[in-house]
Amino acid sequence: MSRPTQVRIPRTRRYLMCRPTYFEVTYSINPWMDPAKPVDVELAIAQWEQLRALHQELGHQVELIDPLPGLPDMVYAANGATVVDGKVLGARFRNAERAAEGPAYLEWFRARGFTDHEPVHVNEGEGDFLLTETCVLAGRGFRSVGEGHAEAQEFFGRPVVGLELVDPRFYHLDTALTVLDGDEIMYYPDAFSPGSRAVLRRLFPDAVLVSEADAEVFGLNAVSDGLHVVLPEAATGVMARLRERGFQPIGLDLSELLKGGGSVKCCTLEIRDRA
């Protein structure tokens, strides 16, 4: 017997994005970046504009941070901070090429009166911190570190569950796992260590498990408002699974931005105001 389709209700979100005005790939700090491959900046901007327009069409508020020359990865706004209950945990990047992004994003929030914390330990924002209804899921292994998880728990006052990433293709948690709604998630099991897979099975026994083929096209670098799930259009397998669960997947082509190792979620930082 098939499970009944759940009625899904979208929730209006507030997002921060950064136009890829200075996008380029001149260094390699993840397996997706190849400086030998040419980058079409105009195409990257056009694809990003489609994403921004879609967020707005779905009823969400999109705010913009000014891009800075010399910071081509600033387009990946999700890495710039983590915002929970109106509190902003700044990012501290592992790689020197991105180090200046953390202060730039933190200054944007400070100028708007947010309570903030400048981190001591490495964390790469929502790249490695994903909020569910009951906890913060936190990735480590390639970028963010366990000490940063403890720092986040102390600042946010929410339980933080650490998850070990083991496949360098999925170097941030938001490339291997998506929060769909509340405590519903989808993830690619082989991106995680055996212990972390066991934790995910225990906490989320009804999760959507995603294939390697869909994970490789960044199908898990997705954004959900509780009904609409925006994700790369190439992730066709998981779209069918989402429809079975009552979600409405919407595919986009962000292939040019994937050359820097990011897609829908990477370009979308959620601003979670006080409840």
C-alpha cells in the first residue's frame, strides 16, 4: 500500500544573496573547481538572476549584499554566516582565498542591528550548519571543525549534532543533505562516515535517501520552503521521490555556478528572524 501524500504548506522565507559580478575560477579549493575550464560570467549572472526571480515569484523576500572585487566565491552566500532566531554566527573560512568573506557578511548584518558573534573556530556558515525543527545539523571533515560546532551550540542555545563528511566531492554538509521541512530531510548516505549514517538513521528514519547520480549533480544543494523544493534540474531521480512526498520540486540550470562548487543552496543564505 502506498503512503498517503501529505498536504504541504509553504512558509515565507527571507533570503540574502550576492550577485556573481566578479565570479571566476582562478584557484581550486574543492574538487569541482578547475581553473583550466573557462567561466562565462554573463551566463553565471543570468542563471543567478533566474534563481533570485524564482525565490521572489514563490513569495520570498530577497535581500542583496554588494559583491566585492577579488572575492569570486562571495556569490555562495550560504557560506557567509548562519542566522538562527535573529542571531548571526559569522563564518571563519579554512582557505585563505575566502577569508575576507566572513567579515564582509558579518558587517552587513551588524549594519542592520543583528546580534552577532565573530567566531573563534572554523565554520563555513550554512555550508555546514543546517537547521531542523529540533536541532542544528553540523558538518565537519573538510572545512568546519568540531570546536566550531560547540561554539555554535553555545551561541544559539540549540542542540548541535555533528556529522562527519568523508567524500571530498561533498565537502560541505549542504552538498550532501537538505532540510525539507521541520525534521524531514533528504541525504546521500555514502557522503557520511558509518557512525554519522547511523546517527542520521536514528534521528531521521523516514528520510529521503538520494542516489549518487543525483548527489553528483548537486541535487542536495537545494532550498525548500516546506512545499517548493528548488534544486538543480539535472537531479531528476530525487524529483520523483519528492513528488511522492507531496513536495513540488522546481529544477533550475545553475551549471555555470557549479564550476565553483555551488548551486541553489550555496547561493541562498536564509535569514531566520526571531520567532
